[in-house]
Amino acid sequence: MIAYLTRRDFLRASAIASAALLSGKFSFGQDAAPKPRWYKGNLHMHNQWSDGLPLPEQAVAWYKDRGWDFICPSDHNGFQSADLHFTSFGSKPKMTDEMIAAFEGETSLWKPIKNPNVENKLEREIVDKAIEELGAAGVKIKEAGGMTFVRMTPFDELVEKFVEEEKFLMIPGYEHTGNCVDKRAVHMNFIGVRETFPYNKKIEEPVDQIRESYAQGKDRFGGAPYLFTANHPMWRFYDVNPSALMGNPAVRIFELINNGIHKDFKRRNDLWEPEKFWDVVNAWRASNDQELLLGMGSDDRHDYSGESKGWTKVRAERLEQNALFAAITAGDMYASNGLDFETLEFDGKTLNVKIDVKEEGPYKIDFVGTKKGYDPACKVVQVEETETTPDRKVEMYSDEIGAVLESVDGVEASYTLKPDDLYVRAKIYRADDDPNLRWKTKPAAWTQPYRA
């Protein structure tokens, strides 16, 4: 049986760990009993419960078969519940009473295969592939009203099929998605919850959208531990500027990895990168004695044909939801798209890192931070609407923010905070001949920011 912390114990542990981390007294030592270990996970993914391509079983199996330890099937604006229904994100078939009667005694979401009268992403070829992989008994199909419906397996049934103690964990949750009035997309994940609430599309600014969603989540879910993440600020095209999280100090986690530009738009290399976004927010927070923003890696997987673009490694005492949440809240995690840390320790003054080398280098370690007294001025760049860019005002900040404080060739290094350092974080990466060390460097990994 898996043990669960009480809410009181969880909050006490999280508060102690977070306070120690932010005060510089948290040490990621290796002597505690039971000894923590690193778990690999993804807390942002999709399947046919919303707009992902595979059926739920195929999506979950993709991660388990490839060695992930935990996932959250975070489909858009809905939880994978077992109550009988037909409407989901992107799928709203017209159901007659006669059609509904055909599903008497059934449970869960039944999604129709796409046809001229139904718009969704469940194509016939997807169902045929699922039958090939899962067997005819693994895909429940029913005909009604001239349409073919496929049953989506609910969360609890997936848990029964896939979860194994200390081997694989599924965490409930969903992605809270929509747009501001001007169509800027502001998406957030609620991780560890089993219910949803409506997205308010009447809000004008991302900073207010995040604030209201966070507050509503606290009202609805505050009785049990959960995580709130601010998702992919670059998507669709720089829709969420750094000021949105400077104005929401209670938000502790954002997606450092998972920051693509929508396929309809062309990338602008003269605008901020996700690492810069992160440093701008943390320079502000450190200067104003606020909790630092933590960076998470995620996949946001919809199409399961390629390899993963990013994930999070969490150091916890066991593979259990509350233990993971406590470690994440305390910042004992790192984002990765291919590298791992053999050593990651911060003793309150010095950050020590060592790369877990699995293939020959060369490798580099950059210690990145911002100095006290930095220039906080913001310049707004107006991006005009064209065929490849929407109308956007993008915030740009000084190069003093997120500067490389020290760069080391090799696989092991340390950095001791100087009196004028606001914080420091480390990035490890494979240093090839290409001098362009942008945020898409791969393979790489990023520590959290630390301060004295």
C-alpha cells in the first residue's frame, strides 16, 4: 500500500523545506534516510481526452515503456472522469435522445470518429492503429446515429492498468486553457486535482488572467496539495511577458522547456528567450524579497511520433504524489532535455554540480545570475502584424539580467555566491563547435536558481 502524507504534514514539510532553501540553509545532502533518489517525469501531456493523437492507453504506455517514473495526463479543460458524456475539448457532437439511449449502462467519454459533421482529432486511422496495438478488446467501439464512437478510458482505470509502486505513478490534473480578450493564449496546469472550473475569456491582460485562475484554484483546491504551473509563455507568439509573473509572486513554477512558437508564426531571434524570461522574473523577485520562480521541463506531447523534447527530474524520498510535490515545492528538481546531474548540491553559499557523463564531450557549465543594482528598465518592442507575426508588445530587458557569471569547460564545477549576487543557477550542456548557445541547446539541463 502506498502511504500518503496528511495535508498538515505536507504543508509543514513544504514550508520548512522552502524556507530553508530560500534562506540558503537547504542542503541537498545524500545522507538522509530514507535516501532520496531522482525520478523522471512529465506533468504536461495530452491524448484523445482532448486534442492529443493517441488513445489514452497508448499515451500512458509511451512514457512507461520509455522509462518515465511519473506523468500527469493534463488534458485541456477537463478531467478524465468515468461519468457518461460525449462532449470534450474540440469535440461537441450533436446527440439525439435516441443516440444517447444507445449508451445506457455505459460510462466515460465516448468520442465520435471524425466525419464531415463532427470536428475533432479522432481520425479513423488513429483508431485502426490503436486496435492493432491494443487488440480489438482494448478499444471499445459503438455505432449510434450513423456515427462510430470510441470509448476513452478514464483516469482510474488507467491507474489500475499502469501504476506500479515505486515503478510508475500517474497524477491527476488538467490544463486550464483559453485566451485573453485579444486572443493572447494564457495556459496553466492544475496538477493533483480531479475537477475543473471555467476559463474566464473576458479578462484583458495575462497578468490578471493568471492571478484570477490562481485565486480560483486556491478557493476550489486549497483543501489538498496540488501544483499550479504557468505554461509556455512564448506560445503562441510571446503571449505572456515577464511582467505577468513579476505581478504574480505567488506563482512558483513555470515551464522553462516547452516554449515553442506556434507553427503559423515565424520566430524572432531578437526577442527574449525562455531563460531570459526566467532571469527577468527572478531578478525582480530577488530584489523584492519574494520567492524565486522555479523552472520545469515538460513535453506538452500531442503527437507521439518523435522523441521527448523535455522533462523534469525530481529528487524525492519515494515515488508518491505528495512526496514529489514536497520536493518540487522545495526546488529539489531540475529541467532537462538530455543531460543529468551526478552531483547537484547547494549549501547556502556554494552551488556544486557535476555532469553524469554518458557519452564523450565536450561539455560546459555556465553559472548564470544577476547582480544587485542591475538596470531594471523595460523596453517594449512593438511587433507589427504580418502574415507570419501577430500584433504583439514584447518586453525586453538589460543584458545585465541573466549574465554568465562564470563559465567552465569540463564536467564538474562550483560557484560561490558573491556579496552582490542576487542568485545563481547552473546550466550544463554539450559544447559543440557551434558558438550559438541559445535556449534550444541540446543536450542540456538547468538547475533551479539559488540565493544566500
